[in-house]
Amino acid sequence: MQTADSTSPGGVPTLPKVDETQAPKLARGRPRHPDIDDRVLEATLAVLAEEGFGATSMAAVARRSGVHASAIYRRWPSRIELIEEAVFPGLDEVSIRPTGDLRRDVGHFIEAYERTLSSPAARAAMPGLLASYQNGASPHPAQKWLRVSARPHFRAILLAAGDEHVDSEVDSDDVFDILLGAVLARALVPTVVRRTRSAEHIVDLVIRALRPEETRHRVHRRPVH
């Protein structure tokens, strides 16, 4: 059964409550309403963008989404995990599908990553998330981080480019970390945001960092006259 809940206490329209006991039965596991995850994640983004990180509680998301808080807690044990998954859902695989053209793929990757981190919800979430990590938020196991990370996409781009363009001695995770820092600065640091500089120079730096050593020598060798 669904119960109507047309407006929140603040006057914001909400969706009707979902009673999971009436959801279609699955062969295994607990009953799951087919759209409940999407509703919760969309509500989380809306509350973040409109009210900020501090106001994005499980109760606020429950009111906005119309999903009972107990159902949300069963999926996301903490609001930090919920916010992470809402803000960092992973990049669109179609928009950055590797082609083997390293410069083109890295450029598309950076554009997609910047769009994700520059959204109002991400801008609201990032300072609070960083503070929560510093204050003792439990670190995630690696497999949980990779679920919301763009790192696997970056590795796939390098693999498609091949050894001719990517030095096998270069640690791709180090390059990704440098790239992440640059993208975060462009999205969140006011003095960097105001520079409005093209991302093409970041692409150049990444290409140089990845270039095999013998190729670097050919690029920098001056012609003899």
C-alpha cells in the first residue's frame, strides 16, 4: 500500500511513501521496490544542492523521496555512504568509451569528470565529505571505493592506448591521483575556478607523464642543421 504525502513540512513536494512489504517478491533476498534506489539518490542530490551537506540527513532524504528511513538504512548504513553514491555514481561509460586515441580519450574523460564534480550537489558535498574523512569516517574497502570511482575508467583508457603511448613503468594510479587533484581544484578552489582556463593543458600534462621514455627523447630532441 502507498500512503500519500504530498508536501514536506517545508512545503517541498514529495513522492508517495513506498511500503516495501507490498513490493513485488523476488526469488531470493528481501523484497525490493524497483525504483526505490533511484528515488533516494535523486532526493539526496536535490537536498544537497538546495540545503547543503549539513542538512542532508537520512530523515531529510526520507521526507524528500517518500521512502521510509528504515528502507534507506538497509541500503546505505550511513549518510556518508549515501551521499558518496549519489554524488559519484561513476562516469557515463558511453561518453568515455576507450578508442585507443589517448589524447582524445583523456580529454573526454576529464570533461566528463569535471561535469560530475562541478554539479551543485558535488560542490555542496565535497567539503563536508573531506571533513568527515579527516574526523574519523571509516575508510571503505577498496572494492567499495571502486564502485563509485572513475579510476577503472582511466585504467581502461590507458590499456586501450597501448605500450606505444603509455610507459609500462609509469604507475597509472599516481597519474590518476594527480589528475584528480587538478580536476578537484578546477571544480572547488575559487582562485582556480576563476582562471577559466581550458582543460587542454591538463591533457598535455597527463600525456607527458604517460609517454614512454624513448618517445620523450624523440619529442625533445632538437633537429640538427
